Amino acid sequence: MTLPSQRLGTGPGGELAEPGFWQRPPADRLAAFARLRALDSPVFVPEGGGRGGHWALVRHADVQEASRLPKVFASAPGVTTPEPARWVRALFGDSMVNLDGPDHAQLRKIVQRAFTPRLLAAAEEDIHAVAARIVDDVLERRPEEFVSAVSSRLPLEVICNMMGIPERYRAEIADRVNHASENIGVERGLASRLRMPGRGLRALARMQRMVAGIGRERRRNPSDDLISALVCANVDGQALGARQLGAFFSLLMVAGVETTRNAITHGLTLLTDFPGQRDLLLSDFEKYADGAVDEMIRHSTPIIQFRRTVTAEHTLGGHAFVPGDKVVLYYASANRDEAVFPEPDAFDITRSPNPHLGFGGGGPHFCLGAHLARVEMKALFRELLTRPVGLRAVGLPDLAGSNFDNRVRSLRFAFECPAAP
């Protein structure tokens, strides 16, 4: 039973309902989640504008169980808060993350079949080449802002290369990705909403039209790239149509680029803030790199939360859920759960085991790009840290204050060693 005080936002979940909660310092937000994890059952978080609210799953075990019960905790009609409007879904198509059951399984099967061993091997080789080229460029130009100069470039270039996006489209795609994602989960004032109505949706529409055109050309003249594999696939007689291709590309761009760039940026901050862990990593990079990457992902948790809709009666974490209930899986809280991670606020690249939920809690929606994201991060940090320049973050990252992803707008960085004459 939901208590009236919880519905009004005066109960324990009221903190998460405050408009300014996501603008608070990270330590304050993590402390709030720690208080919620200590309670006996999930709390109700009211949502403004008459939208009701959701139940907050904040413990590692609860988030993991819900993730592995998609028939009870469904992704449809949407995993974001608020859920996508029907007209948006009709116009842009359903993203894979918002589908369940046979529809999700069929789409995921087509995509997985397109990721052939040959394509993945070529992508990994390309990752190392792109990482080296970016760091070469950084060492020559000595820029001061890390996101634009380094962390956003690697995943964007790798995904564009893998998809087969012509060079002439890439600058525009980068701009569209930024516009499409800049306000996701960010509380904005009325003036801002009136000044930029639908800016993100317009950017998304243009990006999808662009990739749909490339898809039509690839059907006529297939190439050795992922778009060709997706539009020419024959999985149970099906391939991706134009809307499906557009929806998948948008997911890959916004999710694959944004999450990896944010994990990389937070990673540099962590290695700067914890110099002992940086020294340990440098003492034997190949030995510690995999653990360092996973600990960066756990500690930063690039995706803060996903939403689910309850479809059947189910008791979880001491609460009896009923059909129609909304729940939110707070990965950012689950990855600091004291019951699973000793000293959860510490950054420890030797942490083992490290069952973080940075790529989801398992089940059919586990991140398809988890392997490539790890390869990208490892390749880039190998290039950044093993060159004799002493790269470090300067000051605090400029966080977007989003309730959806742990987005970094910018981060200043510097070199301890002077540039060569």
C-alpha cells in the first residue's frame, strides 16, 4: 500500500522528486540514495505535472532482479522519464530499448547477426588506430578541453567508421547528436523550453532522414559495413526497414557515443583524484587496465536510471507491485550498494569481483555495445597514459545535472610535461 505522505512527496522518496535534486553535488545525491537503500522497501517518488510517480529500486539485488524479469517489469512504453509520447513513437519508430517480447527479440536478433566476427575484428583494429590518431593530434595541438578534443571523438569516429557513414556527413551528425541529447533529463525553466521547442526532436529527425538515405543507397550497392549488414540482412526473412534503421542509429549515436564519452571523461577525473590508483595502473597497464575500466564505469555509472512498467503482480524488495505501477531502476544507486561493494565510494581498480550494473542488470536488454565500449576505453587510456606527458584533469567536470545520464559538458585538462620545442 502506498502511504499518503509518500504520494505527497513528504515521505522518504520526496528528495528525488525535488526539481533541484539532480543539480546538487554528486556526494549529496549519493548520500540520499544511501538513505533509501537502508529502508526496508522501495519508496514512492511523486512526479510533477500530474503524471503520478514511480517506485524507486535502489538496491543492487532489486535492480538486477527486475532487469531479469522483462515479462513483469516491461520496457514498453518507454524507459525514459517522462515516457515518449505516442506521436513521437509513431514518427520515429520504437527504439530497441523500448520494446519487449518477440518484437524486441526479433530486432535484437537482426542486429546481433549483423555484428559478424569479421566486422567486430575490424572494429577493434580501427579503435586502436583512432585512439592513437586522436592522442597524436592532442599532443600536437595541446587543447585545454577534454570532451570535445578527446572523449567525444573516439566513440563518434569508431561508430561512424563501423556503420559506414561517409565523411561528409560526420560533422553534421556530431552536431545533431549534441542537440538531440543536450536536454535529456535536465530540468529547464519555462523560458528555455519556449526558446527551443522540439530542438532535440528536430535534430533526431534530421539524423534519421540522413541515415535512411544512406540505407537506401546501401540496399542498391552494399558495402562491407554495419548499415549494409543491417539493411541487407535476412533473419527469418527480415531486415531493418528505414524507420528501424533510423531508430537503431539514433540509439547507437546517443547511447553509444554519449555513455562512452562520459565514462572516459569521468575516468580521467578519477585517475587525477586518486593518484595512487593511477600509479598502480601505470605500473602494469595490461594487468590492471580491464579492472580500471570496469571500476570507472561502476564509479561514474554513465546511465543513471531506466524506467519499467509493471505488467503482473510481483513482490520485490519487500513491496507488492501491481500491474500499471511504474518503477525506476537506479543504476547509480545499485553501483554503490554497500551489500555488494565494500567501501563503495572508493575508486579501486583491483576491485574483484566487480558485478557493476553499468551496462544494465542482465536480461534481454543488457547493453549490446558493452564489449566495444570496454575496448574503446582501454585503447584510449593506453594511449593517454603511456605517453610521457603526464595528462591530468584540471578542476571539476561541468556536469549537466541530468536525471538520466551522468553527462559531462566539459572538462579542462593539462599536461604536466611541456610541449616539445
